[in-house]
Amino acid sequence: MNFIFIEGLRVDAWVGIYPRERVAPQTVEFDLKFGIPESAALRDDIADSIDYAEVADLIRAELARRRFNLIETLGEFVADLLCVKFLTPWVRLWVSKPGVMKGARRVGVYIQRKSQDGQKPECGFE
């Protein structure tokens, strides 16, 4: 399996439980890694791959219209987008909120999904 990665994708999102987090969207940062078929490289055809610009655009569009209390839920939602929309057999993502906690550069979650027996990964937001 080959992989595509996107590092440092910054997206404005409505996420948080504290009143100060609920008055405006805040920036979250993604590091994404997802599996693609080896045929994408062999045939040199985007139809066999996943268009990373399309991934970024979809994440931005979906997060602009949804609200999440927890970054965990936001992360699960994005992992599921990759599973369902792009049918990736493997996804790993980190999503963090930079500068929201004193004394920490960022806080966030790490999520990984892997297909079983060639099926798509288990997803919870279908």
C-alpha cells in the first residue's frame, strides 16, 4: 500500500465546550496520512488515487457547517469522511487546537482506522 500525507492543514472549525470557544470558529490543525492503491503510481492516473486537494476542500467545507463539542468527535468525523467518501483502506490523523491551553503548544487527538479483510475501515458517522 502507498500513502498520501497532508501535514499542517489549518482549518477554521466550530469546536469546544467553553463559552470562549463557542463564540467564533477557531483554527484546528490536521496531519493526515491515508492509504491509496499501488496502482495509482503504476498507471500514473489520478482516477486510481485520492486527490489531496479534494480531501482538504471537503474537510474545510464540512467543518465550516458543523459544530462539535469535543475535538475527539471532530477527529472521528474527519476520519469517517476519508473512509466513506474516498474509500481509503487505512487512515491516520492528528487533529489539534494550537495555543488553547496555557503551557502547551497544542492539544489534540490521534485517530487510526484500518480495513479488515479488504473491507473499508470501521466508521461511525455513516
